Amino acid sequence: MTVNYCLRRAVQLHANCIAIELHGRQITYREFYETTENSARKLAALGAAKGDRIAVLMHNSPEYLDLYYSVARTGAIIVPLNTRWHINEIVFTLNDSGSRMLFVDERFAPLVPQIRDAVPALEHYIFVDSAEWKTLSTDPAIDLTNYTEPGEDDIAGLFYTSGTTGGPKGAMLTHRNLYTNAIHTLVAPLGLLKGWKWLHSAPMFHLADAGAIHGLTLAGATHVFLPTFDPEETMRAIERHRIDIVVLVPTMLNMVLNHANFDRYDLSSLKRILYGASPMPLPLLRQAMDKLPCEFIQGYGMTEVSGILTLLAFADHRFEDADRQFAPVKSAGKAAPYAEIRVVDHNDKDVPVGQVGEVIARGPNVMKGYWNRPEVNAEVLRGGWMHTGDLGALDEEGFLYILDRKKDMIKTGSENVYSPEVESVVCAHPGVLEAAIIGVPDATWGETIRAVIVTRPGARLTECELIQWCRGRLTAFKCPTSVAFTDTLPKGGTGKVQKNVLRERFGQPALSAGE
Amino acid sequence: MTVNYCLRRAVQLHANCIAIELHGRQITYREFYETTENSARKLAALGAAKGDRIAVLMHNSPEYLDLYYSVARTGAIIVPLNTRWHINEIVFTLNDSGSRMLFVDERFAPLVPQIRDAVPALEHYIFVDSAEWKTLSTDPAIDLTNYTEPGEDDIAGLFYTSGTTGGPKGAMLTHRNLYTNAIHTLVAPLGLLKGWKWLHSAPMFHLADAGAIHGLTLAGATHVFLPTFDPEETMRAIERHRIDIVVLVPTMLNMVLNHANFDRYDLSSLKRILYGASPMPLPLLRQAMDKLPCEFIQGYGMTEVSGILTLLAFADHRFEDADRQFAPVKSAGKAAPYAEIRVVDHNDKDVPVGQVGEVIARGPNVMKGYWNRPEVNAEVLRGGWMHTGDLGALDEEGFLYILDRKKDMIKTGSENVYSPEVESVVCAHPGVLEAAIIGVPDATWGETIRAVIVTRPGARLTECELIQWCRGRLTAFKCPTSVAFTDTLPKGGTGKVQKNVLRERFGQPALSAGE
């Protein structure tokens, strides 16, 4: 099963269903298929062939969706670039992937001269005008019948992730990988259905959103686009298009719920909100569930597994037992049917149920490896299992609890502190809009805990007050001993706080941070 | 993904859910897993090893379910035998598969001496006493940790189908094949859910029922067993266990609905009835939907694709437009997401939408081939597509209409007549309980059409009357020109009428059949 088949199947089963809804225009799957065929012919005319890398630096748009399918049609490999990257990271990724073509929209066209100088191997720059829906012009001389369908173990995309070290690495996701993830969006509890409208509000270069592209097409659902995330535009689009389902990562959800105009929009069409990509503070979840009477589903996963590893069903969002150590509402849910999961120690031996270890996974959704990184692959994929770098625990019912990134865990004295637990308490303070916890080097304790916070507009909050708040709610060794105030937290593509940046900026031992 | 993982996953996610419900006893997935581990140790003690064939000749029981998993645990291949077979077919299959062990229950134990003489390669006969739930005794000396998990492309089972010629052929279904089919039971419109109770009323040797075994386990659903099908026992079990879902092929459904005690049972727990395996006459479907207010879902498929190819959703059971040539209610539904389907001509070229051709399919659910039949495989699987031998057509929306088996289509004059269309009209006659249509050699027309019918108890029906009935409802060339009366129609494992037997018995040109 391939990306190509996703669309071919949509034409067989959902030809007259709406594939794309734009301002005042609807495009059926049959029409969309013709569009992608035209685009594929154009790509072929430019020389796109099996295995070529074709990079895309664009905001969300129908053209982006078109490229996901038309690139696959030629057997080439799509390389979606992070739109938040610095030019240096873009250049690095284009060179690392050896991309032959780059698609840019009007927002990124101005970068082309700089890129051209720094990426000599790039042969073609294609400007996509997303001001109106149009197909790339067709070269009728190109006959696609000579293009054979890629195999399911061929690479469909290189999805770059900001790794821990050494710059971005390209996760090689095969057609089978992406198809498997698509199936994970069709089974319970996510269960995408025909006719549902999905708002692409999260960036389409990232699998938090792109992971749904193929499942939506399989199901015969409708794609609606927001070029970039904006809380008010999101609400406006939900109301206008009567959106059924949307991904809102915690940061986005927070911005929507706290928007001054939240009450002005009719969001009643929403059936499901899928959240994930970073830890969800319980108070935010509870607030969201109070204000938005739709089903909430959590997805946990990562680029390296094509998106989804576990899903938390709406029925498991129960707050009654939230105080228990293992309460499903605090978990990331249960393994999707193609994601076999274990929690292991340093020797890759299973730890007992309830114990913390590294989460590892295998299945047809796990990447082939990182592009040109044989040493990293040997380590990360050792024994045939993807080592996620996440610390977690399984309970008796198979709910997976993600405690922290291995590298973000704080060691203070002889204790391990998982930052999301502390962040959840800090975020619950009414004066806090956003917060992140980092470890700060300390001569006595190894590390001490520092909270970096963004206060709510108008809130007056002191370091001392926040530390007191935590003392009343957390074991002593888990409490921050210092607080740094800032205007904004640095975030990655899906709103995940970039702790390495925070540590650089706020991680110096300071006088106020000592005892 | 493997059969083994299905159960391991159930233990991780559904350890305390009920795997099996018997008269007055419930067994959790954790307990069931322990049972299968014990059985696997016993199998290992008998020498079961990777690739060995282990045959099962038993009625439905928890022990049968146990064997599906414990055989896989040793890496061996299960060979489920058709319980309706003549001893000659059993012997043929045991020899053809090269089975080393045979499991029998008390019903089939008397056949062992005969089998022993005719199948010298069989090393072990194991008698399973299904009078009570018990595990095979454990040999503690056997350590299963040396048994590595089979690969997903290893064969999990040989499922013998009565082919058109040359006796039964063993379809080699891999772990991936069976897992793929399991996923097809989890997506819409079938969507098996945790906690549902499934009644194994159809035989577990056949994929019409066995195709659900792995999906039920993945979902955390409960297995309930009926040793063999009986209409009243089925109703009794549905009432007693509050069954949620059951497979009832048309013959079974007919027997249930027409049973004298139908009204005495409470069948209100039923959420879904899955039907298929042979054409469903519309009047029977309508009657069933009137009498049983649950969702009806049709599955179309075959052993060679591990069970399911297409599914007809309940929402598509609309009778309003049943007179249209292509009305979804008359179709077999739409392709499951891992079943790519085409309808082709004799040169394997796609025929246009709405035209009749052979249904071919590919995907990870398609068998590896028939056991030891390289020539047949080269033909049946040519070009990487499974040639089903079924004649069908696709409509604009991807609904697949199955018209007939290629070999059962009748050619009369220059016209093609598809037997189910005629059978549907014949069955609608109030005096007809069951009917099948066959072609009879004719000097003038090539073939003429003969109806073989079983009348309802007490009904008085003449040949002339039935032909008149058809003349009022069918184009002239589609009407039977002769009628044969019989007490019962010969049927295969899932109630599919064996037309080859019928043709032998009722296919001679007779005086009354001519013009």
C-alpha cells in the first residue's frame, strides 16, 4: 500500500466527495486527482524521477497537499521543510537531503537568492502562487504511464526532526510507514469518517498534521487549510466551514481558549479535537473540555514513527481519579494496533509494570532510519526497536504514561524530577500563561529546578509567590527553587518548547537560585 | 505484526477483559494467554517447530481458539480442516499439507484409525476433550524463550478451499495477511470494539468466522462458542450471553428467521449481524432487517484474501432505490482499506465503470499462494493480483457488484445470465425456501436455465407456476425453462451452495427442459 494508492482509492470510492474546501469553492476527489496528475506531469517534465528529493518550503495550502501526492506519483521523495527554521537550517537540510527541486510560496520566495548561493546542487526553484487555486501548467509531452508505482518499502518522504545533537536529521518514512499511520487515524478512537472536515491549522510540514493527510484521503474526508496558525483565524475557519475535527496542540489550545474573542465564534460543529506533540497540563485540558463540548483525543508519537504511537480515547478522559498515580487521563493512551510498545531499562530489558524506563516501539510505522546517518540508526534502532528517548511507564491496563524526555529529566540530589509534572502545577497558577522547567547546575545538588514562566497579561506574580504555590502542591524536592520571567517561550514547529534553547538562555546558576 | 502479537497486545491492553465466556465461566485475556503458553509448551514437547503443519479437526470451542494462538507461538502453521468433509478429503488434505500432528475432539476421534492408515506421515494425534475447559498438560522442561517470533511473511495457516478442480487447495496465509484482515474488522463500517461479545456460530475452520478471531483479540472483545450451527441454539446463546455481534450467512439467517421459536428468544442485545459468503437474496435481507432491529453489514471476500475484500455499511442498506441497476443495497460494498480492487477483462485491462469483468485484488491481505501449486499460483496471482474468479462491476462510487462466479454464469443464446439475479427472483416466491440456478446443456441455445428448488414445508408449487412467476419479473432470456425439486441443496462450510454438485445431479438435459 502506497501514498499513491491512497488517492487512487479516494477516486474509486469517493470521486464526488469534497476533497478540498476553500473560500467559496469546493474541489472533488476526482478533480483533485486530475490536479495531482497534472502536477506530476510537470514534475516529470522537470526531470523528477524515482528517489529524487523534492523539497517544499510553504505554508499550508491546497498546493502543499497536491505536492504530497504528485511527488509520490513520480516516485520521488518529498522533503517538507520547517517554516520556522533559520535560513541556516534550511540550507543545511537542502544540502543534507540532496534535494534537486525546491517549491516555495510567496512568503518564502525572498529567501531563494540566499538559498541558491548556499545550495549549489538545487536545479529547480518552483514558485507556487497560493493566492488562487491553480495547477502547475501541464506539459502534455510527458506521459506518466511510464512511471511505475513506488514499492511500499520505498521512501515517500524525508521528514527532518531537530535531533538532540548535530542539527536536523531526516527521518526516512516509507510508503508503508505513512499508510500504516493513515490506518491509525481510521481505527478507534480516532476513527476519521467520510465527509468530515479537517482543518489543517497545524503546519503541514509536521506529522502532527501531515500524519492525517493520507487517512483523510482514505476516509473521503475534506481538507480545509489555514496558511499558518492564528487563534482567531482558527475559530473563524471552524465557524465558517463547520469544521468537524482539528489538531490543536496544547499551546494552540491555550491561545484559542484565552483569546479575547473566544465567545464570539460558533465552534459547535467540532466533533473531535486531537491534541498532543507536547505534554498537556491537566488544568488546561479540563478548561478546554468545559468550554468545548466535543470529544478530546490525545495522540502521542513522533516523526520517527510516522506520527501516532498511542491514542487516548475520549472515554478515558476521566478526572474523578486524576489524583491516582496512574490515572488514564494523565496518560498518553494505549498503543495503536500497528505500534508495539515496551518500556525498558538501559539494557533493553522490560521494566515491570508501573516502573519508569525508556519507551521503545516497533511496527510498520517505524521509519527506515535517518537519512545518511548509519551510526545514529544503529543506536536508535538497535534490535529492531525505535528508541524514542522518552521516559515512560505502562500501567496494568496498558496506558502509557510519558514522564519526560530522557534528556530533560532533572536530577536533583538523588532524586529524578520529570519536568511535565512540575510544569503542570506551575501552569495551574492563575497568573501563569505558560511555563517550562529546566535544571540548573548546582554544586550541592547536581541540579536545581528553575521555572521559566510567561505571566498572563495583567497578572502580578512574584518568584516567592510561585515557589510557595508549588510547595503547597508538590513534594519538596520537586519544587522550583528559582523562577525566571520571560515574554515568550521558544517553540518548535508544533509548539513544543525548545528546552535546549531555554537552557542556553536561562540555565546559568544565579545568586537568587541558591538556597 | 503477527498472530502472536495480537495476543501479546491483548495482554498488555486488555489483561482483565473477558476473552472467553462459557456457560457460567469467564476467562480473562491474561488467563487465556497463560493457557496458550501452556499449550505451546505442550506442542513444543511434542516437537512442534517453525514451519511444521499442525492440523485441527474440531468443532468450535475455546480449545480451537487456543490452538490458533499456541500453534503460532511455536512458529508452526495451523491447518484447520473442514468439519463437513468426507474422510477422503480429510486424508487428502492431511497428506497434501504434510501435517505432523492432528488435533481432534470427541466428535472426530472415531475417524482416527482410518486416518492413521491413510496418512502415514502423521506423528501425533491429540484428543481434545471439550466437555470441560482444560488446558493441555504442561511439560515444564520446555522453555519457550528459545522460540523466536515468526516473521510477518511466515505462513501462519494453510486454509484449504474447495477449488474448482483438483480437490482442495491450501491457501498460504501469512501472519501479515491475517493481521491485515484483523485490521479490516477494526475499521468502519465493521469497527469491532472492546467488550463486545462475538458468537462463533459459523465454523472456526473457515475465515468467515476465523477471520474475526484476531480482530476480536486486538479489540479486547469476548469470544463465545457454539460447537456447530443450529438456529435455535444460536438464538439461545444470543439471549443467554447478550451477544453483540454474530456472523450469519444467508442460509443461517434464513433458518433463524423461519424457525418456529423465533419469537420466543430475546435477541435485542445484537448490535451487528455480519453476513456474506454467498449471495443474499433481497427479500431475505429485507425480512431480516424488519425482524431484527440491529445493524446489518455485508462482508464479501474469500479465503485467498484472508477473509474480507469489501464491506457494505449499514447506512448503505437502502431499499428505496433497489430497482436501480446499481443500487448499493444490491452491492457487496466498498473495498476495505488494504484491499485494492479492479474489475478487468480477459487481458487484465480495466473495464469501464459499470461494465462486468473479473474482480481482481491485491494488498497485504492476499495469500502467498496455494501450498505446493506453483502452476496454479502463476495463473491465479499473475501480475501480482489475486484473480478471484468472480464476475463483478464497480459503480461510480466504488460499490462492487458481484454478479456470479465466472464458472457459474450461464450462456444462453448470445446472452450472459448471472445466476444470483435469477435466484433472487425465484427465492422471492412465497412457496420457495431455497433455490439455485444452473445451466443445462442445450443443442439450440448452448445452455438453458434450470431452477433447483426446495419448497417451504406445506407449500404446493408447480414447475409451470414458478416459471410464470419469473416471466412476470425477469427478462425472457433470464427465466428458467425447467424446474427440479429437491429436499435440500448441497452446501459448503459456510452454507454456499455447491453448484458443481448440483450440476452433476440435476444438470442433464431433460425432455421437459426443451422448448
